[in-house]
Amino acid sequence: MLDFDAIRQILIRNADHLQDHCLYNNMVRYGKNYTIKLWLKDISCGLSIFEVILNRIKSYLKNIIIWTLLIGLMRYIKLSIRAVMHSQGGKSLVWISCVVQVGSSVFYSYLFS
């Protein structure tokens, strides 16, 4: 499991080096007349990596949750259709199973081609 505090501490330890590097670049670029705004921007230079990692983890979690809900919804719909078909008789259940198998075959042949 990811420990966000440990990641943040590592990034904060490395932020001093990144801040010095960013401040040095701005001092060379603008001379010694850099403003407070540039200095504050440079402080966030080292911490922006944490935001990128956090946003990436959030997007991965969002994708996992959406896919889980989507697959659960599809299974619920299939189960509902099968329950209705089973109550109407056995032949319709066989036909719906054939259609599901053909659909899966077409999808996987397209996926792996």
C-alpha cells in the first residue's frame, strides 16, 4: 500500500535541491532583481511532483471504480435478462446464451487481432 506521508517526505527532502536549482536559474536569468512572486513560484517547483503523483493515483482509482461499476452493471443486466428468459421457457434462455457467446467471440477476435 502506498504511504502518502513517506512520499511527501521524500519529495520535501528533494525539494530543497530543486528550489535551489530553480532559484539559481531565475537569478541567472533575471539578475538579482527577482520578485517575491518568482520566489514563491520556485518554492512550489519542488513540490509539484507530489501533485502529479497524487493526480495520477486519483485517476487510476477513478478508472478502477468506474470499470468496477460498469462491469457490475453489465452483470446485473445479463442476470436480469436471463431471469426473464428462464421464466418464459428454456428455448429463449438457450438463444440468449448463444447470442452472448457470439458477442464475446466477436469482441475478443477484434481485441486480439
